[in-house]
Amino acid sequence: MSVPKFEVQMLHDRVMIRSDKDSGERRSTGGIVIPATVEQSNRLHWGEVCGTGHLVRTVKVGDRVLFHPEDRFEVEIQGENYLVMRERDLHAIASERPEHGTGLYL
């Protein structure tokens, strides 16, 4: 007997995010390699929105968002890890819609 599959629908103001995979190592603007073992507690992360609740107003599926890694819950769905957080815990949205922006581009 096969296990039934269920569609995941986010509730209220919750957002489901697939976090960008960090290779660990990164380079500074001066070209210095910073190893993955260096932990930066206040570093924000980018991710892609995979689902939104019906009360979410400012982001939509497919947007890239900036968030703090400690303001979330983790969930595993079909072997892939996702993050769940409130919309108010997101810090920025990177999208192709040039309505209100900083003039910075990814």
C-alpha cells in the first residue's frame, strides 16, 4: 500500500524558504579567502520563497529574500530542508520589480 502524498499549504503570515546553499568558503572584496569555520553571528542569508500563507502581503513565491538564520524553524520535506518563518522576520526582497529599491543589484 502506498503512502498518500499531501500538498503543503502555509498558514497565516508564514513563509516557507529554500535557503541558498553556501559553499562555506567565501572571499572578501580584497581577495582574502575566509574559511567555512569562521562563524559570523550577525550574518544574514539569502533564500527563495517556496510557499506563503494567505495573510502574507509583500512577498510571493519565487522572490529571493534576506533573513537572519536564527529567526526560523527548519522542516524536512521529501529529503530537502526548508525554513519556516513569519513574514515580519524577513529583512529584504530581491526581485525584478523595480518599484522601491536601494539601487543595488544581485
